[in-house]
Amino acid sequence: MGPLGDVELVNCTKRFGETVAVDGINLKIPGGAYCCLLGPSGCGKTTILRMIAGHETPTSGDVKIDGEDVVGLPPVRRGTAMMFQDYALFPHLTCLDNVAFNLKMRGVAKIERRTKAHQMLAKVQMDAFADRVPAQLSGGQKQRIALARALITNPRVLLLDEPLSALDEFLRLQMRGELRRMQRELAITFIHVTHTQPEAIALADMVVVMDQGHIEQAASARDVYAEPRSAYVARFMGGQNVLSGSVVSTDSGCIALDLGHGGRVEFAASAAALATGATAHVSVRRDRIHLRKRTGDGGQGPVNAIAGTVRAIEYQGSWVKVTIEGAGPEDFVVNLPDTEYFADPVVAGDAVVARWDIADVHYLAGGAGRSDRPYASGQN
């Protein structure tokens, strides 16, 4: 049985001068998992990848692969391979020789390394392009060659630095499926850095959301999306509205929050132990909200409802994004199925009420999160 590819960072810190890029990280990635490190630029995710690869040395702490401390070991002795964002293919070498290059550096005989390179090209469906040079390839084809070159050394851990960022949307979706297929087929650990939430959710067994050199949450893709730990994670992952308020009641098995702008939210008391007067943060999934036009002087209702004015409508095909303003300090977003929206459409300027069930209120145990800024992702 081959090595598992377990990766562990223990109290890992990396400083660049006065800048702390990674601050006391503790992280365990099981062997054979597809893990995505996710966060905005400058959060520390690429620094973690480079420390695992051996391209950066931690200022303090340990990096372990299958229980062995690899700090100080060169990349070639770690059982890792790295696929770079720009692919870093040699322009003067054919695809076959690019893929075989790492074996050449390890002293593998020409016939053997070329045989293995052909086999690897076949795995990524590029054997017909063996004699071409990189300039004769499309972006997606270059990515396949770079992947084959990284995998030819049979690594325990494959490290991918924004591997899909240079591709157009169609190719990105296609290659996303290819990466997942190959990871399952090879059964090795993939650690993939991205700033794109849908990419992480689609690919990962484990998503690690980072901010300012710290881990905000590390869990399954479903848990990170549907049950974010903090307001930061909820905002960053998208698909959630974050509401904050003061606890005004803990009676009848429910905790009630006064949102401070006429709104009131209730959620199950079993979700948290909170005292009256405490500040709490909750989230509500955008696709669990119903919308209706507000008529006359009708208010927003006693609980779990927000009143406001439609600011923008975005048609997304199977659903429609409705953005509401005037319901609090942040815009409130509702993602309606297209059939529900077009049954009674609203337009910009309409007065509306958004409602949801108490079961769809999620308590954010991590509070606001480490970041002191609201995060608005372009992918939301």
C-alpha cells in the first residue's frame, strides 16, 4: 500500500519582515482528500501551499507529511509536486519532453521516462499532442500538460496554485471536472488554492476559509456553505444574508433579536446560550426566502421578515437575484426560483417584504469573525 498523503501544519507561522502572512496555523488534511484553501488575496493561502511544497520555510512551527516533519527537506524529498498558476512549461520543449523533464532530472533513462510520459499524456487525453510545443496549445491544453508533468513523479500530495484562473468559463468548468476525476482515480491528496467560492464548493471534500493569516473555518463544502461559523465566512462564501442584533428575549424555546431598524429575528434557543442584551449574528440562506410586494401601510410582520425597496434585479437563468435596500446597514438579497419570480415579478423601486422560516435561521457561533470589514465577493 502506498503512502496516504496526510498533511498537517502545527502552530505554523510565516513572517516576511514585519508582515505576518500566516499566524499560528493548525490544520490537518486527511490523505486522499481534495482540499481547497479559499480566501481573498493576501490571506495566506498561497504561503501555506509553498510551505508544504518546500518553497518557503516556516518562521516557526512544523509541516508534516504522513507524520514526518518535512521542514528543511528539499521539495524533491517531500513526496509533493506543484502545479503553478502560469503552468511554467518550457517553451522550447515538446509536450512529451515537458512531461518527462522531472524524470530526466532524477536520472531516469530516456526510454523509460518517455514511455512513462506517453502514459501520463494518455491519462490527461493529450497523447496526440506529444510532439507539439506549448505555443501550439490552447490554455486548456497547456493546463493538461502541466498537470501531467506534476503527476509523473507519483507524488503523495499534489499542490495546485490557482490552476484554473487563466481559463475561460467554459474551459474552467470542463477542467474542474477533469481535476476531480483524476484526483479520485489517483487517490492522492490534492491541495488547491483558489479565491473562487463555486470552484471550492464543486471540487473539495474539505474547504479551508482563510482571512488575514488565520483559518476562519475548515469543514466540508456543504458545512462551510450551509452552516458558516462566522459572519465573515457567511459573507465570503455567498448565498447568505447576515443579520446582527441584540438579544431581547429567550422565552418559549426561541431567542429573539432586535435588529435595530424595525426588524426582529427568532431562532431556536438550542442553537446557542445567549443572555438578554448580548449581541448575536445569524444568517439566512438567500434561496430559503420568499418575497411579496408590500401594499398600503402593511408592515413587515412580527418576526423573521424584512421590509425594503427593490434596488436591482439580476436574471440568472434558473433563478433571479433580487437585491433589497432599506432593510438595514447591508443590502438584503433573495434568490428566487425563476418560476416563483415570474409568477409575480417585482421591479426596481417596488416596496417588498421578504420572509423566511425560523428553521432557516442559522446562528453564527463565531460572531463577526476575525475580519473587521464586510466582505463582498464578486462571485456572490
